[in-house]
Amino acid sequence: MESRFVCQASAAFGLEGLVAEELRDLGMSDVAAENGGVRFSASLSDIFRCNLSLRYCDRVFIVLAEGKCYSFEDLFRLVSSVSWEEYVSGTEAFNISAKCARSRLMSPRDCQSITKKAILERLKAKARLRVFPENGAAFPVLVSVHSDLVRILLNTSGEALSRRGYRTWNGEAPLRETLAAALVRLSPWKPGMPLYDPCCGTGTILTEAALIAAKRCPGISRDFAMEQFRFCGGVDFASVRKECEESCCLDRAAGISGSDIDPEPLRLAQRHVHQAGLDGHIELSVLPLQEVSLSAENGVFICNPPYGERLSDQEASRALYRDLRALKNRHPGWSLCAITSDPGFERAFGLRADKKRRLYNGRLECTYYIYYGIRKPVSA
């Protein structure tokens, strides 16, 4: 039986519940949401499956040690308590990063330095190593310090899980893939229903919706840091990948389309759709929002319109919000969902949302507004 590890899946504020739900669906145990992430227990094979499958998570970490630290001596002792000789050979390129908040240890640089020193001293004593060339695989360690609680975390993902691999250029206002997937999940849309993004830009929302509909693991076409870890040598990565690939059926990705008034981002959207392997499954067109008119009685609009953060852009953005209301009026059976940081959205839209949710687009606090469609009564 594979050894199990205490793990942490990091997530943007507001998405912890979605990540916890995903982890339970994947069969992980001891799942518990907390601010900024979700704790769970998993084997190494399960951790790899999580990296391949999680849509709303930023990274998956193994918790190597945790405890209260009030001084750098405490931090040195905590790091030294980890059996580093079981995880590394000594040739790894140690990549130490640190985040500090509301604690006595508030210098990320010093935390990085102390952590690396403690790792090397432990390896010298326990593995009897004297030379550390650091010319091997990357070994990314995060020192997380919050309210004097320190966690020593091993980053099994490497690059953020939002880096799916299909998006090569982000455009002027990029929407992180993990957030785009969350907007789809939090909307009334279900696979098989029509979905339309009238401000689609480079197509991230549409692409994520198609991946969800097809049940395609978002990380299936990329690599992860743990694939190079010495202590993960017993994991059959190829078999886990194959198992994840077998659940995908692109034919389920249907009825997903969008438009934008600017042809330039649409060219990028088409490239991203192609790189995601979704050619023929997403329909894109150059079309002003005011001219969007769809024949389906029911469906869901999901969009990330301009926020109007600068005063010079605010009036244009709020005019667009009024156009979104007109779009909703033209399609009374459709639900409409929009994310923005503009607190004047509802006033410009002219209607209070049926549901609201606070989310973060990067560091920008936003609100996700959901307006439900009017359902026609079923005749007797």
C-alpha cells in the first residue's frame, strides 16, 4: 500500500469550496477547506492525479512540517526536523521561496536563507554529503508563514495549475484559467446547454467550458515538478495519465460559442482553441455585443467585461453593462453571469442580481453577478 501524505491544495479566495468538492469527487480523504486552500490526505499517485485533474486549484503541496515559529532559531529547528535525506539525493536544484504575513518572521529573504541552510546541514549530517552541485531536477520548497504558524511545503505542481498549456499569449486583460473554470462552474450552465460569451476576448471562458463538458483533465498536456522527484520514482505516471485521458470525450463539448467586437483577440482565441485540441467544438465570430441574437430559448451567457478601473474608461464600461442588460432582455430565457470589480455594475445594468459571489481576479476584488433566465411555464 502506498504511503500517504498530508497535502495542501492552494486556491484563490472564494474558490476553496470548489477545490474541496473536486478533491472529494477524486476520492481524497480528510478533506478540509481553510482560508487560501484545502487540506487533504493522499498517496503519491493520488497527488499526481490531483495535479492532472484539479480545475480551480493553484498548486498542490506536500506538507513536510508545520509548527509555531517565533524566531529564526525556531524556523531552523522546524526545517531540520524534516527527513530531507528521504526526499533528495543532494544533486537537486533547491528552489526556496517564502511568504510571510502577520508574523514575527516577516523577512522572506531571511526565511529562504535559514531554510536552505537547515536543509543542507541536515543532509551533511544524515546523508554524509559535502558537495551540493544543484545541477539536477528542480526541488521547489515554499516556506509559508502566517500568524506565526510556519508550514514547510513541497510544491509538487511546479508552475501554477492555471498554466494548462493551451494559452500562449494572454491579451490585455487576462483571466486566469482557474478563475474562468470557476465562473463556468458557479453559473447555472450544465454541459449540453448552450453557452455564449459575448465579450470572449481570447476565449478562456469558452475553452474552460469545453474542457469541463468533455471531462478532459486540464493538466493532461503538461508536466509537473513531482515527475522529476527522486522519491516519486515508484509512481506509474504513464498509467495515471492514461486513466485520466480515457475519461475524455470531446463530442460532449457542444453548443459553446462566443463573439467579440475586436478581431485581434479572436485570432488569439482561435489559436488557443486549436492548441487545446478543441477545433470544431467552439464557434467564434466577430460581432458587436449589440447585434448578438440567438435562436435558442434557453442558455447561459458568461462574460468578463471591461471593468473600467480608470475614470476615462468607466463611462464606456458602464455603457457596455447597459448593453448587457439589453442582451438579457432580448433573451429572457437565458441566464446572464458577469464578473467585474466595478461597484456600479448593478446600477448601470439596471437590475439587482439574483445571486452574487465575491471572487478575486488576481489581486483585484471582484463580484460575480448572476441573473437567472425566465422559465416558460410547462403547459398541462
